[in-house]
Amino acid sequence: MTGKAEQNVVIVGGGFAGFQVAKQFSKKLDAKRYNLILINPRSYAISLLQPLYANGNGETKVGVVTSIEARPGIPGGAVVLATGGTYIICKNEDDVLPFVHAWRQKFAKANHVVIVGGGAVGIELAGEVKDLYPVVMMLINATYGSSLRKGLEKRLHARGVQFMFNEYIDNIPEAGVVGISTQQWKAHFGRRLSGTYLLVAAAPTPDYVTSLGEDALNGHGFVKIKPTMQLLNHPSIFALGDIIDWTEQKQNAKLMWHIPVVVTNVVGFLNGITPTKKYTGAPEMILISNGRQGGMGYVGLFGGFTLGDWFAWLVKSRDFLASRFRKDLGY
């Protein structure tokens, strides 16, 4: 892939992390020396990034990255991996709207909805579904303390959300299969939860990274990085966001700390300077909505404290941050 300049700076992934990094690079990179290219499998949202490039410094490409070829000793700019997790959204752009419409119909017809994964995504999804439909779900981990965990359970339970703790699904059904079996349900009742659709609130492995070698990922499928956010054996490739192997909770809020490290180090690297800015972690904070009317937040400072429905509504729940994302994306 070549353009008007000699070297490319390629960002893989046009989600929240990718477009924020592209925005910063467009201000800092010399367009005469570097082609700034962002790659994403879908044009929506990405097509709105064009105004974010300062002075027109940057371009977007619609495509899917299937592998990365690293050739040591050959100058080739830099690569930033910012793909995050894909969850349940399909990759083919033409399939997205039919996919969304089909799932809305499934929700309307289902007797139960089981969401596997009691983290922030699962809880927020349960809150949204509960605005319209009944839901069964399984809760957030101990990072955020018992006050938040109990408070969220109480709020969701008050809205009719049921819980199955210490429960496992034997086999994930194929797409379109209605009904789900769990270990305890089968043991006690010997049958399936009928009229049930399954949503998995968990992120998959970025498979394209395996082309860099088995040592590029850890045993759980996360990209192994140095504190400079460079891949261990590929100094011209950087990674940030949900895909990195770092002991912290995966959430967009961490990007406030990830992005400055990546941008500073990539710019330095392109100018022949050994990257020295290090990521040392970020405080654990989270704000989880419970439908449009409330939710809870946690701030891991001063021993940790929680925030309630009014704060969640004011900051996030009333529009799920849609106005903020619309502004960032150039609407």
C-alpha cells in the first residue's frame, strides 16, 4: 500500500481507539513524509472520520486485515493495532442492518434472553433489553468492590431481571437455534430454557495477529506488549485498547491513558528516536447504565467509592453517550 509519501503509518481498526489515534496522528505527522491510513471493515462511522484529519492529512480504507507481514530491517513506517473486540456485530457491512432487524424480531418473540457475561457490556445490554423485554442474565467482577456489585444487582432485580450465578452453558448453540441448556437447569429440570435467544457479551481473539507468530498473543488471545505499547518482537507495531495483554479491566476509558503513549512513541519512532514513554496503568473507574433512567458508577480512588442513578443518568444513561460519539465522529 503506497501513497504520495515514502512511508505509511497504518491504523488497524476504526473503533473508538482507532479514530482517536488517527485524529492525533493527523495533527502530528508530516504529510510529506508519511501516509496516514486507517483500515476498517465497514464504512459507516469511518466515512465520518475524514473531517477529523487535520489539513486533510489521512485517508480511510474499507477492508479486513487478515495478516501482518513484519520484515525486520526494512523501513516501512509503523502499524498501530486498535481493533478491540467485535462482539456479535457482523463484519460484512451489507449484513449489518438485516442483522439488527433480525435480532429485534428475535427479542420481541423470545420468552427469555440469556446474556453470558456479567461484565459492563452484559449489564448494560440487560438494562437496555429490560427497557422493553424480560431478561435472564449471569455479575461484574470484584475489581469494583461489593457496593457496586450489590447495588447493580439490586437495581436490576427491582426491574425484574433474574440471575443465575455459578452457572455454565455446556454448548454455545448455532446461529438461529432457539432454546438454551445450562448445567444446573438440566440437572434440576432435564430440559431447555424454551423460547430463549443467547447473546454472548465477550470479545474474541484478534486472529489476524497470529500471522506475526505464536509469541504475539498470550494464552488468552491478548496481544503481548512492552510498556511502550510496542509488540514484543516487532518494534514498528503498536497496540492499544481491549486487545492488549495488560492487567486491567477492558474499557474505553483506559484509552485516555493508552493514546498519549502510542502517539508519542510512534511519532518518536518514525523520527529515529527509541520510544521511552511508558504505560504504567490507569485507575479503575466505570460507569454502568441500567437502561435510560439510571445506573451506577465506581471510582477506584481514595479507597474506592460509588455513584448512583442520578449521576449515571446525567453522564451516560440518558443517551448512552451517543451525543459525545456523534461529536467525535464529525456529525
